[in-house]
Amino acid sequence: MQNLLKIGKINYAGPTSETPLSFKHYNPAELIDGKTLKDHLRFSIAYWHSFRGTGGDPFGPGTIVRPWETGKDAISVAKKRADVAFEFFQKIEAPFYCFHDRDIAPEGRSLRESNQRLDKIVAHFKQLQQATGVRLLWGTANLFGNPRFMNGAATNPDAHVFAYAAAQVKKALEVTKELGGENYVFWGGREGYDTLLNTNLKREQAHLAAFLHLAVDYAKAIGFKGQFLIEPKPKEPTKHQYDFDVASGIAFLKTFGLDQHFKFNIETNHATLAGHTFQHEIEVAAAVGLLGSIDANTGDTLIGWDTDQFNTDVKELTLAMVSILRAGGLGSGGFNFDAKLRRPSVDIEDLFHAHIGGMDAYALAFKLARQILAEGKFEQFVADRYATFDSGFGRAIEQGKTSFKELEQIAFKLGEPKLRSGRQEYLENLLNTYIHRG
């Protein structure tokens, strides 16, 4: 391994360690139920934030300058950047990474040239994957950055842009398959509207569905067997995005006959922008068997946009982990750190600290969630709370074997229902006993 980053491998040192560049809770080799923690958590690094991010924001240019971002041409720089990225993946003990097509290869003057550049870089990535064992969790296409997509891609009112976007996704699917990607994500960065004064909402949603069906058809044609994922987001940069949240995403998929082909990649920051908790979005997806993967970040509650920060809130993550484990896990998905350094965090060392904090928080939350589920106190409380539906007329209600007439007679006979406490405060205290124990 080259030492381009000038920082050594990050090792597990335990909860009492005072070594900043070490893991306190994430021990990749720790065996749990016959599987390593590394394999349980399937951490992934977001190529765009970690290796293309410059610290820029709407109020100023980038602040981060990396020594590897210089070279004789764009391709040589892209290859050098990839070398550094894979060194980082190994040193931070992350088994996966994710990318947009334009993250790894610079866009050319034409679609054909862009594809040629992508081919050159993909060959280099393939070598790096083989040499390191690091795998691709998912790929996707950047259908929002170029000015051609200012009015959307699949929902653009211009059929020419729709065709261009289709061609770009076609290539991105081919590349993802070639690199062994286990999933493919659709994030509709501009698939929405800013004003209904110039928008045919019904037509745009139908176009988006047609686009996704075409992607499903092409994946079958080339033998790509990875899981398709939708990543909901309510707004920003558009006023309204068509995949607003998981619930609206489920409605869209079922309306257009796509629910057998897609699951959800849920991002914490997008959940809160939609007015939900992270756990809520996980539960909604899990309830219909469409939980797929996680973009592991958070937002600042005092800032109203997508700040994409590293999440170290163990309480929030424990609740999320309980829901994920109860649902049977993420399958081919994982925990992708779609998170970026703060604008003043300009040192390479900051990149390590950020990921260490996030990985430790998720690892601790995973262990706490396992304790919670093993002891079963919350599960039993919920089961008891709904026990009246387990037998008698409650069971008949769930089985659809009763009527309003029958229920009216039961209500007359039993009289006024007794008030039963939800005991929220007790349950919150119980949760804190696990958090403090950890």
C-alpha cells in the first residue's frame, strides 16, 4: 500500500483508548454470530464527498486543496485520485465505496468522449478493486450537475434531454455491472419542479416511470442482477421532488408497476428535510419489504438544507438499527457515508476523524440494538399493547371477518373503552438505560 495520505492504518483500540486516530467501537474483525462486524455493517465511502468535495457552499468557493489534484491531464489526475481513494478505503477498513459516473471520470466535450474517458478510468478501478478487495456497493449517474439537466433529466420537458439522460444511465449501468456493483441508485436530484406554472406534473411523473422501466429492461438485457434503489428527497435544489419521501415513493412505484424492481436507499438528512425521523422512513420502507440501503449522514437541525454531516448521534442510530435488524437487515445494501467534511476542516487527517466517528457510532448502535432486541422488552411491550387484536373480535377485524353491525353490538355490550397508557416516558427512560450502558 502506498502511503500517499501520510497516515497509517486505523486500528481498533477499544472504548477506553485515548488515541484519536483509532476505532473505539468498530472492530472490523470482531465475530458476531459467525460473521465479522465488517461484514455485518458493510460500510461504504462516498467518492463524491470524500474525494471530489472541495468545501464549497452557496456562499463561497472551495477551501479544500488536495496534493493529488494536480497532473498533466484530467485522466492522470483521476487515476491518481483513485489510488488515494483506495488507499483510504483500506486504511479505514471500509469494504465498499460508491460513485456517480462523473465523480470518477471527467466529463468530455461529447457523450462519446465522456464514455471513452469513463472506460479508461473503470479499467483502473477494476485493477484497484482486484488488488485491494474493496468492492462497489452501488453506482449511479450524475443527472443533475450539467446545465443540460437544469429542468430535470427523466422529467425534462425536452425529449432530447430525456434521451441524453437515458444514454448516460445506460453507460453507468454497464460500468456498475463491470465493476461488480451490488446495487444501482436513482437519486432524482432535479426530478421535480420549481413552479407549477410551467409544469405538467402528470406527464412528468409518467415520463419518470417510463425512464425507470427502460432501465429495468436494459439491466435484464445486459445481465445486471444488482438491486435497483430509489433515494427519496423532498426538495433542494428543486422546490418539490417527485420522490418526496418513502411513502410517496411507494405510491409512485406501485402506481406505475415498479415495486417489484426497486427498494429504497434511505438518507437520514433527506428524512428530516421531509419532516420525518430517520427511523420513521426505515419503518415505512420495511413495512412493505422495500428497505434496501442507507446513506449514513445527518443534517443540522438549525439549518434548512442538506448539510450532509457525519452522524455521531448514538441514540438516533440505535433506534434506526433496531428497525433495520428487526426488518432482517439490508440484504445487498450497506451503510454509505454520504457525508462531507465541514468547510473549515481542510486537513487530510480530518477525513479520517470524520469517518472514524461515524463508523464508531454505527458500530456501537448496532451492538446496542442487538442487546435491545435480544432482551425483547420493547418487543413485548408493543405485543402486549396490541394483544386485543390477537383473539376474539380483534382478530376478526384483522382477518376481515366482521362488520360494522357486529362491531356496533360489541360496542353496546362492552360500553366505554378503558383508557390505557402508552407509557412513552417509561419507554424513553428504558431506551436511555441501554444508551448509557453502552
